[in-house]
Amino acid sequence: MTDVLEGAHIAGCRIEAVAGRGGMGIVYRATQLSLGRPVALKLIAPEHAADAGFRERFQRESRMAAAIDHPNVIPVYEAGEEDGRLYLVMRWVAGTDLHRLLRAEGRVEPQRAAEIVNQVAGALDAAHEAGLIHRDVKPANVLLSGEHAYLADFGLTRFAGADTLTTAGHFLGTVDYMAPEQFHPGPNDARADVYALGCVLYAALTGAPPFLRETVPATMLAHLHDQPPQASRTAGVPPGFDRVLARALAKSPEDRYPSAGDFGRAVLAAAEGRSVTEEERSVARGAAAPTIRREGRLWSGVEKLPPVGVPDPVAEQEPPAPAETTPIRRYRAKRRRRLWAWGSGVVAIAGAAVAIAVVPGGADTPKPGEPVSSGEVERMANSFASAYGDEDAARMSRLLTADAQRVSPTDNQTGRHDVVAAYQSQFNSKAITGFELKGLSAESGPSGRATARYTITYDGAKPTTGQMTWVVISEKGRPRISLIAFVPD
């Protein structure tokens, strides 16, 4: 996106300087000419603004965001379009954001972290009451001015950008702060924001998010399956935060705090070494709760704490559920199949045997909403490997959910069509002679997981190896693969 020159006039504002850049566009410090006041002017990137569906949703949700009246939500003054450019005019907040503060200081003193999170929780309660789910709560969206915290980027919360997992509008949020349910198809509710705010609190206390891993797939799987390390392992963090974070970061939304306000009050109580009183708990039942403010300053001065290393997440994890393991499985490619046009890509036509359903069935096939057994998870991984080894994209397609995700360290696809097309492209580029799984292990659960080492052999090319993970869920009473994550060696 090309920068607008300083001094240019857009939406009744004069551009002063670039204030920040993100996946959605560029934020400028500007002056609103009619009132002579400083404002933040956000210009949406052209690739988003050119999409008709985006434009309609942008206008609708910007109006909803402008209707939120809360001291910790940055007011939206105006949203519109000028010369084909979508824009937002918002209050200018002089200060910094929590992301920059953590980069500068390493981490935040626990009492100050609690005050920040409690203010953001109040902003979320107000948004949730208005019918908005933020979906991208992260330190960069928490603005700090003096002793005041603001939650930013309402009105853009339904749209993915470059700093999110995808840019296709499917995964909404930054992967380090995303709730487990956001990795699956279907709607999310306000408790996804509670989870994200829990990740923000953990990062503020320790200097890093709770499930920081080297790759996007590994981070996703940690959100889905790993227990958060204890924040109290960081010097100076009271142990009461561990209990509060354990609930906020629960894998199931039903096990989390019912509202952001409940979480905010529990955080304040943990910072003070006390339990939340019944009176405090009752404030937020069924409605957005007011932010509880302490007397005096929310924080005073800046206590610089040294950066700390990322806690070892393995040490605090609960023992995994018993897993089933299988020996090495080898799937040899059959003869090349002719290609059949399918949508904008191509898929392989299978032999006559493929007319038989390849998704495991039988008495133990899970019903909708039931956990998937480890045996079902294992069979789905083996079915995938068999389809890959046979270069059978049509068979592979039937194993996937409609919104299946394929994630690697370098790219990702969303939706069955795009995932299958990516694999078909691989089949077309090289003659695959086999797909071997080694050390396959499977775990049961609502999001069952299988992991294995893989080796792909080719005709006339070196084999490739790596680690692959499948997430299997129950869809319409049958197991389906909802996520394929792999990391090549």
C-alpha cells in the first residue's frame, strides 16, 4: 500500500505523519480540519477495500463500533469512503501500546498488568453487550496513555490481515493469542476474547505469550492441546495468577470465566492476594460489567524489570492421555491417474474401489459433538497417508471438513477446495512413489490429534521428511480432518 504524502487532505483530515502499519492498512496521525483536533486516520489497504463483501461488513461493523461508549474503547468518529479508499477516523491517543512496552521493558509489574487487563476487560464487556466480538485481542491493540488503557481496532475485528494466521477471512486473530475454538469452523462467542485476554495477561507478566513456539503449526497445536506454563515461575509473579490464568485459558469455552469482567475482577484479586468476593462476582452476571477502578493512580512510574526467558512449557503440562502407537506404515503410489477438472483446480479420478466410502465407520463412529476415539483418529491419519501415497486428491477430499486448514511454516490454505488443490499441485509437480509414516500416535478428544514422522519418496528426486499432525473432529456424526499441520526437516 502506497503511503499518502504528508499534508494531503483525506476525509476532512490533513495527514501529518505515518503512525503505524498493519495488515489492514496504514494509520496516520492527522488533524481533523473542521475541529482542529488531532485524530488517528486509518486507511484500509486497497486489496481489502476492493472486495464488495468486505466493504459492506466494514461499514456495518464500523457503525456498531462507533456506538460503543466506554472509557477504555477508542471512540470512532467517522467511517466512510473517499475516492475508492475506505477510512476510519478515531481519537488520537498519545502514548504507546502494550506490545512496544513489553519490547522495551521485558515485562510488566504484576499490579500494573492487572490494572491494564481489568480496563481492557471492561472495554470487552461493553463491546460484547453491543454484540461485537473483538477476535484479535493482543498487546499491539492495547494502547496506553498515562494511567489509561484503551482497546483498539473495533470495527475491523471480523477481517483478517497480514499479522493474522491467514488473509482469506477464515482465521481471525493473531495466532499467539487465539482461542482453540478459532482454529475450527463455526461461530465463536465472547469467551474467545476472554481466552485472548488471558494470553495478553500471561505475556504482560512473563514477557512472552503462553504458547510461544517456533512455528505457526506448533503454536496452533499448543493452543489446542497443551496446558499453559505457570506464570508464577517468573520471579515476582504471585501464585494466585496461576489459578486465574488456568481458568481463562481453559480449552473449552464452558470452563472459562463467563465474561471478561469476571476475569478482570479475578485478576485484580490475584494481584492483591485475595479471592473475588460474591459481591464482585455478581456485578457481571448476564451483562457487561463496569470496570472496577482502584482509588488513586492505576500505576505510578515505570518499574523496569529485566527480560526473562520463555518458561519451558513442557515442565508444567499435565501428562498426556494414553496414546495408541502404530508401527511404520508405507503407502506406495499406484499408477498415475488421469485428471478431472474440479472447480478452478484439478483432482485425481480414483479407481473403482474409491466408490466405497473411505471414512471409517461402524459402531464406534462418533455422533455429532462426541469426542473422537484414538482409533478413529489413527485411521483418519492412515487414510490420509494412503490417499497421498496414491496421489488420490478425490479420496483425500472426502476425508476433510469443509473448512479444513493446511498449515506449514511457509504457507497455509483454508477450505477443502484450496487444501486439495495444494496437494494436487504437489502431485502434478513430482511423481510420488510412496508416503511413509513412522511412530504414529493418536489421542482421543473433541479435537483428536495424531502425530507422526513422515517420509515422501519420489521418482528421480530425493525424499522429503518431517513432522506431521492431524486434528480430527466429529462432523455430522463422522470423523473428519479439520487441520493438517506439518513442519519439513
